[in-house]
Amino acid sequence: MKKITFCIPSKDNLRYLKSSINSILKNNSSGADIIVYVDSDKDGTSKWLEKKGIKYLKNNSSKPKGIAYGYNRCIELAKTDIVCMFHADMYMAKGFDTALLRYIKPKTVVSGTRIEPPLHPEGKEKIIQNFGMYPEDFKVKVFNEFVDKSIVEFKDKITKGIFAPWAIYKKDIIEIGMHDEQFHSYHEDSDIFNRFILQGYNLIQTWEGFVYHLTCRGGQFQDGIEKVTQDKSFHNMKINAANHYLKKWGSWIKNNEFSHPVLSPVYRKKIIINNENANLISLYNWFNEGEDVVVTIDGNIFTQQDFQYITQLNDIISDSGEIGEFKLGNIQIKINKIEDISNQLIKI
């Protein structure tokens, strides 16, 4: 059986990381490797990893490098052909790695299935079931029984979609340049998923490999609460990541009901704002360099409906399909050239 390297970024969340790593060590079937990127260590993470004999990389700077950076360094260090992006707040069930290895092949990305406590809305790509809200009260025995039944119930079931945890051949993720580190710790996954599709990779989910996901309950989301008011740098990082995504892709993240990315064309666009005001400055983040499409708005008459048109602009241009000028609400749109440049975004 092939071996997987589990890549885990960690930032002061040893409480969750212990549970995550112990589950991999206990339940893997393939002699898995584990590499942890310790982005911040105020809780003794490094000492615990050394005691457990777990390979890790450590950020010695006082400024966090981010999840994207951490994943990339772990991928580079991996000695196995297959790498798995794994979260520090996930508990791996028995049979998880076997299920992924059953479907993994070149140019294919395989996700497991998340089982989550009721902290987020239900979705067709996951199972909502409460087996505990914290590592200390996690009902392992009951969870294992549920997984055993689910493996039988969902035998041979796969759907098209992607989210962590997901596995890929190392050479395939290196081929596209790995994660875009400008995203730091937000939207880096949505960005790389888009690039997988553009590169022609197949994205599938197996319903025979499970993890219990405590849903963003480590790091900045300790105990399920995002402490943005207490950490301005984290809040700014979120805003910067969102701006980078909009600048790069020209529209916001879209997925279907099974969490498979839905891509829009990407065009070189320029915006001209007359009667500019503070509320409109952020719109510049939606436009990349170039003048294939020129959008002109008037700040004095710009409405919420106009904003909605802006968010759908790539699809509107695609549907138009013609060179020329037209008005949409209070927006003037001039199409000089229609060229989808999304393939230029595949590699970092």
C-alpha cells in the first residue's frame, strides 16, 4: 500500500493538534508520515512534537507566515508520492487513508467526508452529527460505531467536490506551484481548487473515508469564536485575502451543492469611478490590470443593484459575447476584447 504524508499547519492549538495527530497514528493503515508546520508556539507544541517523534518545521519569526506557506513547506519536505492537506482540528477515522488511496491517481484530487457538530449549516457534502464539541468530550467509541455503519451505508459512493482533508500526488501539486502564499490563511483553498480545475484535474469525494471536524476551533477560532476585535492583524489578513481573491479571479467564490468549484471566465478589466467616495474604493479590488473591458460608474447614482451587477460582471460579459458598449443599471460597460485569461492563473 502506498504511503501518505499528512501536512498540518498549526498555530498555538496544541489542544486540538494532539487529538488530530494521535488519530492519524492510531488509525492509519499505510504507515503514514506526518509533517507539522508550527507557525506560532506559545503552548509547547514543538516540545510535544519532539516527544512524539513527529517531524516539524518551525517559524522562528514573531510574525505568522500563514497556512498557505505552512502547507507549501510541508509538501516540499514530504518524502512520499502522495500528500494530504489535513487540519489540526480534525480527527481521522479508521479507514480514511485506505479510502483515499483507493481512488487516488495522477491528476486526481481525493477528499474525505467531514462529520461535523452542529456549528454550521448542513450541506450535501458533509454529515452533521454531534460527537462532542471539544477534544476532551469527543465520544470516540460512539463515533467509531457511526463510521463503521456509514462505510457500509455509503459503500462505493463518490461525488464530485473538494474540501479539506484532500490528497493529491506531490508532483501534481508542485506542477501548478502549490498554494498561493499571498492568501496567507484565508481563501488559499478556494484559489488552489480553481487552479486544479483549470489544469484539468478530477476532483472527487469518497464517502468511505471520514474525519470528525471540530470546525475552525483552533488558532483564531479557539472555542468556536473568531476574535477579530482582539487581533486586528488577523482581521486585516482576512480583508487582504479577500481583496487578493477578487483581484485575481474577478468574482467571488462559487461552489455547487457538493462543494465543487464553479468557475467563471476571467477578463482583463479596468474601472473608472466618477464622483468617487469612500464606499466605492474597495471596488478597485475587483479589477485586474488591462483594458479589455472598461467599466465606468458614477458614485452619485451607484446603487446596491449596481453592486450586484459588478459581482456578476464576468458572467455578464461572457453571456454578451460581443464587442461594444452597453448600459446595465447605472453602469456603463465597454467591451474592447473578449479573452478569457483564467488559464494564466494556474501557476503561481
